[in-house]
Amino acid sequence: MKEFKRLKMLGFFVGVIALSMATNLTTNYLANKSENNHESQSVQVPATYAKFANASNAMETDFTVAAELSIHAVVHVKTKTPMKNQMFGGGGMNDPFFEYFFGRPQQRQPQEMPMQEASGSGVIISNDGYIVTNNHVVEDAKEIEVTLNDNRSFKAKLVGADPNTDIALIKVDAKDLPVILFGNSDSLKVGEWVLAVGNPFNLTSTVTAGIVSAKGRSIGINKSKMPIESFIQTDAAVNPGNSGGALVNTRGELVGINTAIASQTGSYAGYAFAVPVSIVQKVVADIRQYGIVQRALLGVQMGAITDEVAKDKKLKTMEGAYVDKVVENSAADKAGIKAGDVIVKVENEDIKSPSQLQEQIGRYSPGDKVSITVLRDNKPVVVKAELKNSVGSTAVVSSNNNIDMLGAEFKALDEKTMDKFNLPYGVEIKSLKKGKLQEAGIKAGFIIVKINNQAIREVDDIESALDDSMNGDDRFKTFNIVGLYPNGKMAAYAINLTDN
């Protein structure tokens, strides 16, 4: 026992001596290092991992719940559209009406036109059968068929469409259908996961995933008269057939309608674009209530702020919509907005680009009063603007009101008249009362062949052309009608739709 105690004491003293030596060696090493590097002395701090904003709240990449919630409410839309015959195209030497003018009539187009089939996608938004899709999916379609995820098929009818946003509403006669809940496209963040659900290449019920790669994107694809382009850009794979399908967040909520792709081949090449649900909701609500979108206009011509513009105009901001011109008597004019102003806010929403301004104004209706913040001489000025419709008033516009303003009753051309004048299409004015046509000097019996260079085959074409003009900008407020009278006399009329 005594021997063990001696060994224990010896071990203790050896340990103390070793520790003392190690301390001295370390101190000498650091002292020498400091002397050799006296110009770059620094204090060492503990290493740590970089921290990222909201990293702890990042959602896991499990999309099964979102896919299950959305896939049953996305439908396959199939259409049949009259095939366009080149002989009877939109104008030029092959246009039969052009030929008629120059005394070279051709054989009239057969009554039965061949049909071409196409397909896209749609999203069920109510359990009684209302379905959102793209206007370009159902445009000019004579037959629309909808197939559900459970393979049930229904004939659908077009309720209404808005070419300016490329959104259309169709309906099937069914009940208790699965629906998608609307989400909030405003809350989407760049980098957030989203799913594209649709029917690419007729591959039904296809789900792809990607992230939001940009917001408020304008790509110039919409060729309507007053397009609203403020797309959600995503890298989820979208291909032909996805048009009209759903873009959903990880909770399975609808945040957009897939509409276009950026591609030189026609197939997916990395980027796709969706109409934000904030726009979709406004369009759908107006179509259901009025049959036509109540388009609110601010009345400015605007441009993006580039480095060149900022330097030339001595602007201290690179964000906003630069006002090039204010339309006389418009909402902007009445509110006191001036050329040279930079619109930076609508109500509480920041405006970073012209496309975002279009999106924000597009959410309102004529008669709504909105707060607009502009930078004038680089200082903020807040004005109140009462938005107006396309004819400069705050009244509700409907398709029925539009057609009524013409003051005419129409009828389709009979075979005898079409044969007599060798016409492939046209609509006859059966009778007239007080209205735009009578004021222009048009007489009953006049056969309308074209309006604004659009072929008029049926009464619906007149209404469509009128709606396009009423929702267009000032360049398209003239209704150009071309046709002939029963005696063969050609005539053309230009009608100003904004005249009271």
C-alpha cells in the first residue's frame, strides 16, 4: 500500500512538470509568432456556420400533399376549331372580298369547314362546374370537351374570355366536383417551390416541380390590344398542353394559370410563365357577374426606368413606372399625375416596373378610387385617382350594352345571298333603330363582311369585335366596317365608339 502511494505521488508530480513545460513551449511559440508577424496581429474568434435568412423555416421538398390536393381539380380540355383556309385568310390577294373589289371572284368556300383538334388544361374553381383556362386554348372553338382526372368527360360551354389577360372561363354541367383553393400570388417569393399541374403532350395528370425564378415578368407574347403581362416565371417543366393548367404552391393552393413558355423549339427550354391568381380572380369574378371584364384604366403611357432614362431625367430611383404621357381627361389627368412623374406605389403595393403597375391597376374596377404615390422632382407626392373604363366613364360595361349601342338586329346570310355575291361569310343587318350604325348612315340590308379587318361569319363575331374595340386603347376606338348592299354597291364606314 505504501509503495502504491509513492507511485501515485510520483505520477502527480510528473504530470505537473509536463503541464508546466507544455505551457511554456506554447507561450514561447506564440511570442515568436507574434514577433515574426507584428504587422498582422489579430484576435482569433471561434468558427461558426453561416446563417441564412429564414433557413430554419424552409419547407421540406415533399410535394405529395400539394400534388394530391391539386391533381384531381386539373382537367384535360379538348377543342375543335374550324380550320383556317388560306384561300379565305385575313387579307391580301387571296381574300375573296379583295378579289371581289377587283372583279376576280373565286368559288365560295364550302359551308362545312374542316375542323382541327387541339388540347390544353383547365382548373376547376367551383364544385358546380366553373373551370378556368387560357383564352388561347378555347379561342374560336366550336366544341369544347373536358375530361376529369377520373376519366369522366363533359361538354363545356364558353362563359366568357378576356384576351388581354389570356384568361377564359368555361362551364360543365356537373356537381360535387373537386376544386382548387385560391392562394395568394402576392406572397410568393423568388426561390419558393411551386408545382405545374396539367396535360403536356396529352399526358394527362402530369405534375412537375420548380421554383419561382422571377415575378412581374413581361415577355410581349400577348398580342391583344391592351395586354396585361405580369407573369410569374418558374423553371417547373411546362410544355404544349399545359396551357390553362395550375401553378400551385407547396400547400396545394392555386397561385397562377400556366400560360406560356420561353422556347425557340416550341417545347420546354427552362422557363415558363403563369398569370398570377390575383389577376385571374378579378377576371373570373367580372365574367361571372357581367359577362365581360370591367377593365379599369389609369390613362398613362409609361416606360421602364433604364440607366439611360435615369441619367437623362435626373432620377434618383431605378424602380417604378416612368410616365411618358398622360391621356387627356383620363383618371391620371384628373388626379394631377404629370408626364415625368415616376409611379412607385398603388395603395400600399410598391411598383417596381410598368408590368407591376398594369397588374395592380388591373385588379380594380372603373369607379374605384385608389391612392397613387409618384416621385416628382425626386420627391414623393400622393394623389387620389378615380379609375375609368375604356370609354372614359365609371359606368359598368357589359357585352349586351355594347351590342345594343349599335342599334341593329342582325341575321346570318342565307345560301342564296352568299351564292349571288360569291361570299364565303357575312352577316346582314335586318333592321335598324337609333344607334351607332344608323348615325353613321348605314342602311338596313347592308351585309357586313369585315370589322377592323376581322372576318364576320356570325353575330357573335360582331359582338367579339365590338368588345375588343371597347376594351382597346384609343387607337382602336374606331369601328371600321366593310361590306356591301343588296345591289352590289361596296361601302366602308368608320364609327367612333366614344362619341355620345
